[in-house]
Amino acid sequence: MKESSCPKHFEDNILQSDCPKIANKDPLDGPVRCYINGHCSSVDCCVYDEKILTSLNVFINIDSCNYVLEVGIENYKFSKSLLEFDWSSFQLEELPRSNNYIISMVISICWDSEAACDYRITVLENSILAKEYCDWRRPFLNPDFSLTKWEDENGYPANTPLHGQALTDLLEDIGVSKYYESKQCNTSSHPDFALTVDRWSFACPHRVSLVLPLPDNIVCSLSETCTSVDCCMDVELLNKSFHIYLDIDPCYHRLTVGIEQMQFNRSLQDYSWGTVLEVSLLGVINMNFTIDDLPDDKMFIVSMNVSVCFEANSTCEDDIVNVLDNALLPKQQCKYSEDFNVEDFSLTKWMSTRDIDDLKEYMLYQVFEELDASSFLNDYSCDGSKEPWGPTNDGWIRECPKYLSLPYISSRETTCIIMDTCTGIKCCVETPSLGRSFVFSFELDACNFQLTIRIEKFVYNETLVNYVYDFSLDDWATTRGQEFTNLTDIAVLQVSSDLGISKFFKTPSCVRNEIFYQPENLGWKRDCPVTTKLPELQPGLTCVLLPSCTEVDCCIDVDIIHHSFNVILKLDPCDENLIVGIENFIFSISLYEFDWGVRKKLYLNNVIRMDYSIYDLKSDNSYLVDMNVSVCFESSKPCLIDQIVLNKTKLAKKPCKWQTGFKNSSFSLSAWKNSSDIDPSQPLSQLEIRKLEETLKIAPFLLDNACQRFNSPYVPQTDGWRTDCSQEIRNLPSLLSNMNCYIDQSCTSVQCCIDVNELGKSLEIGVKIDPCDFRLTVRIEKLSFDVTLHDYVWGKQEYLDLYGIIQISFVIRNLYEEKIYLISLNASVNFDARREAEYNIIMENNLLPKTVCDWSSDFYIPEFSLTNWLQKKNLRIEDSIPSNILYQLYEETNMGHYFLDNKCSRLVYPFDNSWTKDCGMNMTLPMLPSGISCFITDTCTGIQCCVMNNLLQQTFEVSFLLDSCNRKLSISIEKIQYNNTLLDFKFGTYYSFSLQGIIQVQYSIEDLYTEMYFLVNMKIQFCYESTEPQCNHQFIILQNTKLPKRQCDWNSGFSTPGKSSLGFFFSSSNVVIANS
């Protein structure tokens, strides 16, 4: 015995452990003190024997890297190779898939072979010991080994195969023989496949490129999975063939490499793609390899070299054999079967054959090892009763900020989390029979087009590789020995994958020379019938302006990566939808919540970029669009391609149908339920309703918050009606029990909330007549149509439907003299396209009083300031305003709706630079300022003016008519017309009439009754500020000017039946008539 390292006596009988999976044990059931190190590779104990009054050292060392087990008591010890270990002879079990051991250790002190032992202390019982991490590069046993020196020192001729004792001596010194497989591989033949002339054997069913010819001393095979390479290499000096292998499993994300019996495993999730890994069998047999992942192309790029080296201080570069050089190895199709890895596996049977009633922890390790599941399990089980999983009442923890209808989870063993993205679910599922819980998750990243499914550590994903920031194609190519302007096909595949763009490539790609893009002129093919100003495009880029006039489709050649990219921007003004896309990276965006005029970006991983902004010019029935396309491969340098495709371009909207009918002309709800296996007698679930809405294509048009019949503004109600109109609206029909309607304070806006049981919600419809803003708005949920009243045909029956499901019909008549509207309104709900809609009456010839309009100078935008408005766009009021900014100004100030289609000209009849007249009487007229021309009509009391505004860069037509016979006053600015009677008119008072506060007509009238004249003051001014000075462009038209009244014929009637001079005067101006 040696002098013991243990103290002669100790009182604490404990097991102290620094190994994570083994807890301290205090006390042990005998005079033993033990320690397990942090690598979990050594158990060192001291045992006190009272008979000899001393302590003995007992130890077990497991060297998993060198495959050695060492057991000893003091100096009495032995070693065993784990490569040839009989595991059944010891209470030690290897779990290679989970990299653990199961170990039991009992220490006994026995002095009589025929009597019971004095002590029998259990230190470990089926405990889990984790293997330590091993370096794949196993260096020479002698760090200075040299075969040349060894041969010289031992008297053997150089470079001669060794035999007998000489070979034995060499193998003992280099140590490789203990790793030999029991059956030696053979380079002269292959058991399954014939060799090619390049000494390769292929079981892979796919064609593999860049597989290199092999020298005479090596043969290799590519398995049927296409990602497993087996090689057999002769080493003549050692009279031995070595088995070298590399196996990449893309389905279970495993990497297995080995030389003979020396084998290493790693999860591919822990591998950094493109990193060189080296495997060395004691410095003699070497392999290095790199793997790059092409997830979008479902391939690996693999390079692999092997070598033999007998010089510790040499690189042995001359002996390197290139097995694979950037070979494209196709991944196998993964089939995740529901079957067990072990055929006909049964846990009950497994326990029964081992006479087990309850599974203990180590047994779970054995079960999972047998089922090949060990490497995928989390280190610790989730606990459904603790955070973040619980506590919960319905089985759900809601991190999503939106309300979602989630099914009740009745099982106590399952709790789930709806993630804050609202498109991800993760669950903790307890399995009582296994005594542990498992984590499952399903995540859908709609923005990055990524689906991820997890079961514990096992991950399946379809993912978009993230863009590599600070990327440089030049640097990328240089590090791979290539010119970035002349990349090989392999390099193109690799860089496209590294940048994460190949996943979205269209197959086939767009072709600029095909008929879809030809013929073109200056880069454009114009299929839109409307003349549209388009910028010239650079070579290599062709775009089509499609017949809709609001859709652009471009094809751009990027020769540097051998691909052409399709870029689209498609606006649908009828479905209120925008589609933008680069290749298959496509987004559909609702225009109901769109940020108009805001610069948007669509970047395909920062490589292919589209910048765009869209402004809705409702008054002009067009879109104002900017669009730029660029291709960038250098983070710190200008883009390779940078092209303006649309520059403040007006795209004309196509007319939209108010009545579309069903998208599916044969749709029937009963047939849909039948085909979807839905019980027709039961109401639809929330999920089924969502599917129905998607089928009917109505989902984008539904309000985010459905109307509620029993909430404001629909209650309190009488016969289904609530009205806030200050005047009584008589004879409103009694509404059906599923409907409530509301009339607001304006008296000319009606909205109704209708229960639609089939959709489990209520839908809202509305009709709004605005006599002051001259606009009619008709709405079903979000679907809304606006028309200006000058375009509306009074008394015509109109229809509007939301893809056939809900329909409204209405007739509106304008009773001008009575200052009221006569309206009839009906609605229907229909889920059968082949059945005629049955309308329910909402209003029937009901009278709605018009609002009294305030024609003061208030702006459409409260507290408007043109100076501030321009400053926000980095412009000054002194500057020339660009046309696109003017379009926005007209839209935002609500002026554009009322502009005449045919603008007046100061030099075209009836205007001629200054005053012109058809009045036959002598008149004294003031001199007009520059920029305005006026015309006196033949009535002598009617004036038309055409005024030029240089700031707004257009002319405006203003008319002023006094009808002395019919005692009426009419004023118009562009399309807007104001009418008033002179019967109760306050003569001598100044009045103002304006177009959205910006164009104002100020006037006063005196009735010189006895002289048969009107004395008139009139000026036109343009006002841009809410504060003083409000107006800075003024044109004095009349200043105390006498306008002679005409002689009235009180008996003649209308000169043309049904026509008045007032009506005739404005018939050519296409104006909107407003009451005072």
C-alpha cells in the first residue's frame, strides 16, 4: 500500500459533488467520504476501516476522451479500454446519444470470505454522469515524434513498409492501433456499389457535382442519403486500411465524424456554417472539412480533405488528399414518421420485461436512449404550474395584446402560451407515465416568412436567413479567391444563400426580352390607355404599366449573380388594396389603414430594395406615386443599381363598380358547410367564421370593432330608430328586430347596425348627404364610396353591395325649393348567390331637412397656415411649389373635388385679357388688376371672371349673377354654386362666399329700386392663413358699380319650357347647387 491521500480519521460521511447532475448526499450510510469532480469523470473516496484504524483511497476515473476506465484501491488498480469494454460486467452503462453514463458504486470492507462484510456503503445508485467535452484533434502521443528520426534510431530503412516487431513497436509509440475497427475496410472492392474510374461509389440517386478523382490508395462512397461520405484509405507503412467517415443528417440536425472507432457527434445547431473542423487520430490520420448550408436550395456545400502524417512538427501538406471540393450535396427529403425509431415499441412491454412498476430517472434515460430521443431533450422539464406557464384558469397565458378567442384546455397536464406576436403558441405538456414534461411550440413569423416548430430541442424550420450587416460582396469573393464580377455558379448559389435571398427566387425568373415586357420604349411598355408621364429607365431594367394604369411590373437583370428580379407595385382602388413584392417576397396591404404620403421600404434582406410613397388624390381620382428600385452588395459603397421608376407620377384610377355580386357566382352557404363538414344545425365557431369570411373575400372590409345595436349611438331607440336631428323626421318605418338605425345631428346622415347571425356579428351600413361639402358617401362596413353631388343623378335608384353578402339600394331626390332630401333606403343580407336578394325597408320616401351651411371663410383644415404646411415639406411660400406638392395641397384642403374639368382661359371667349361684355347698355366698369379677366352677360347683372393664381399655378372661374326678375342671387366658384333669394336679403351688408376658405368672394349689394340699378361691390381674394394677414392676393372686380336691371316680362313664362335663365346660365358650368 502507498501512503494514503486520505486522512486517518474523519467524522463527515458525505458525498460532495461538483457534477451538475448529481446532488450532494449527506450522510452516507457508512464511514465513507467521496468527491465527484466538475467534469463528472472522477469519483474519489476515502473509506475508514476501524480494524486497521486507517483510511483507504478508492477511486474510479472515466476518461471518455481517451476511452479509458481506471478503477483502484490505493496502489491496487487496473485500466480498461472503453472501446472494447464489456458494459454488462460492470455497473456502468454508456448512453452514447445523450453523452452520459449510468453508474452505480458500492464500497464494501470484508475481512472474512465466509462472513458478511463489515461495511457495504452505496455511494452511487444508477446515477447519471455526463461525459466531458473532447477535443476532436488528438495530437501525437509524443509531441516531437518524427518517423524519420524513429526509423533512424531503431535501425529501420526509411519509407519501407513495416512488419512484425518493427510494426508493433511503431504502433505502440504512435498509439493508433487501439482504435482499430474489428473488421478492416478494403480499398480493392466495395460491398454494395461498383467503383467509378475516379474510385467513387455512388448510392445517391441525384447527380452530384465537384466530386474529385481519388488516388490509388483511397476509395470513397456517397450513401443514398447523399450527405454521408465513407472513405477507406490504405496506409502502406502501417499495412493497414483506415475507415474515415463524415455523416451530415439534415433532418435531425446531426453531424457524425470518425476515424476507425474514434467517433464524434455534434448537433448542427451548434455548428457555425463554413467553419473548418479538424479530426485527428493521434496526429497520424487526419481529416478536415467545411460545410455550408444552402437552406433555400436544400443542399450542403461540402469540402473534405484527408491526410496521413508521421511528423509532429510538419503540416504534411504534400500528403493531403482532396476528397470533396465545394461539392453540392443534395439534402434528403425529411419524413418525420409517427412511428417509433424502434419498431413496435411499447413502454408497457418495455417495463414488463424488466419487471418495473414505476419509471425512475435513470430508466427514462434508458428509454429515450433506446428511442434515439435523448439528444433532443431539454436538460430540465417545464413546470406547467409555475411561471411562465401558470397559474391559469383556462389553460392559456396570453402575451398577445389583441383579443383572441381560444379554446378551453381541459387537460390539467397541458398549459399553453399565446406569444406576444399573436402568431406563436408554446405549450408545456406533462406526461405522467414518463414522469416529466415536454415543451412544444409553433411559431409563424409572417414578416420574415419563417415557420418554426419545436419539440424540446428538436427544431424544424423554414426560415429566411438574416441579412449579414456590413456585407461586402467584394470582400466575400476575395476571401474565397474569386473576383466578385466573375463569380462561379457555386459561388452565386452560396452568396445568394448567405444573403438569404435565394429562398424567394422565382422559378423561372422574369425575362426582359419576353413578350410580357416587349415592345418597350425607354425601358417602358405602356399598356395603360391613359397618357402617363414616365421617367426613362437605364439598360437592364424594363417595366410595364399594366392596363389597370395603377399597376407596375418590373424586371431587372442583376448579371453579377446571374439572376433577374421581378419587382411589382400594384394598387387596386376598388378593393382598396396594395401589393408590393420583390420576387416571391410579397406583401398585401389594406389601403384602409395606409399611411398616405409616407416613404415606405420593402427590402429583400437589404440587397434588392424598393422605396415607395403613395399619395391618394381622391379629388383627382388618381394616385401620386414615387418608386425607386436599387440593388446593393456593398454596405459602405454606392449601390450597384439605383433607378427611379416613378417620380411624382400620377396613376389614374380605374372606375369601380358599386355592385359586384358574389366573388363565387355559385356560392351557397349550405353547400359550403357541407363541403367543410360543418353541422348545418349548429352556429359557426370563430374559426369557421374566419374561414367563411376569407372564402367570401369580405374579411379586409369588415370593421375592426363591429357595431353593437344595444350600444351608442343606437340607443335609446323607438321602433329601432334613434335620431339626434333637431327637426322632427316623420313617418320613419318600424325596423325589423335584427336592425337598429341612427340619424345624426346633421339630419342627412343615416347609419344602421344589422345583425348577421351567420357571421356571429353585426354589420354597419350608412348613407350620408353633405349639402355643404357637396358630397354623398355610401358605406358598408369599411367599403365606402364618395361622389360629389355635381356627379350625382338625383332620383336614380342606386345599388351597393359587399360581394353580394350585404346589399343596399337607395333613391335620393333633391327638393331644392323645400331645402330637403327625399330618400328611400333598403338593405338585404344574402348567402346564396343564386337567390335574389330580399330587401328590407329602412326608409320609404322620408324627408330629411338640409343643414344650414356656414359660408364663412373657415378653412377645411382648422387653423390652417400655408406657410407652416409648406415648411413641413421643406418649402417656402415664396418658392415655386412642385406639382406633386400642389396635388397634395388640393387634396388636403379639400379643394380639388370642386375644380372644373375644363379650366378657364383669360384669352379664350368669353374672356379677353380684361373686360368683355354681351350687355348692350353703357356701363362704367373699374379697371381690372393684372391676372384677371371678366365678362358681363347679356342680362347685364351677371359676371363671369377667370382669375390666374401664380402660387397655385392655375386659373379659377368665379361667377356672380343677380336675377332681378326672379329676385335671386347666385354665386359660383369653380363647381360650387350658392343660391339665395333677394326677398329677405339685407341690402348694404357685406357677405362672403368661399371655396374651403381659400378662394373667397366678398360682396355687398344695394338695390337702387327707383333707378333700376343694383349698386355692387365685389372682390375675389385668396387666403392662406388663419391669422392676420389672412389674404394677400386680392382682385377688386366691382367698386360701387351700377349694374342695370333688365325689363321683366311677367306674363311670358319660360322662354324654353322647363328652363329658367338661371338654370341656363349655369348649365354649361357643371356646378353644384347649394341653398342659402
